[in-house]
Amino acid sequence: MREAGLDVPENWTMYMGPTYNMRRKALAEIYARRSEFTALFSTADMDAASIENYLQDLGVRVPQDISVAGFDGNYMSSMVRPTLTTMYQDTSAKAAAAIDGLVALMSGSTPEKRDIRIPVRLIERNSVTVIK
């Protein structure tokens, strides 16, 4: 976001963590700070689904009280309720690019591209709304 010229305060980002205890601590912090924001974006649909479920279990309405969006466009985004707004990424194209680079490295050459950008697209579903 800084590359795009957006100044993001340090306390606006949070690491969910790989362990159950780390995730529960992060979710509790999100809940405690929910009045500070109207929307949450997660870098993974699985985390966004966890956030949705946790908040709803505590009586927070998604999206009426807080919007939640994720990134991946995987199956989880359409299974959680409300269905998750997400940035879809083509994981097949991502894997193909990674494999091409690995094959080049294993054969002793330099991969053709080092900065590979795979397009993403927004899939609007039911977890996001305008909150006044």
C-alpha cells in the first residue's frame, strides 16, 4: 500500500499467526477494536472466514455492523455466510509461473521474468456494504 502512496498506520495491520492461540488472540483484538473501523480486509479468504464467524458468534452483524473481505477467491469464500467478497487470483497461472521459474533455475539458467504480476479481479458478494 505504501508503494501506491497510501499511508497506512502501523496499528491498522495485524498478523493472524499460524497457531490456534495466535489466531484467537488476533480475533479477540479485532473484536475489541471493532468500533475503530467499518471494514476489514484479510490477505486470505480462510482468515476472513474466521473473522466473519468469530464476530458473528459474538453478535456482530456482517456486513451491517462491519464489512469483511478476503483475498484468494477459493471455495471458502462461497461457503461462509454471508458469502465473502474477495479478490480472486488465478492460482493455476501463479503455479505455472512458479514452475517455469523453478525449471529454469534447475536447468542452470536465469528465469525470464523476476517480477511476475498475475491479474486479480474483485468478486462482490454479501459480506460488504456501505456503512454510515
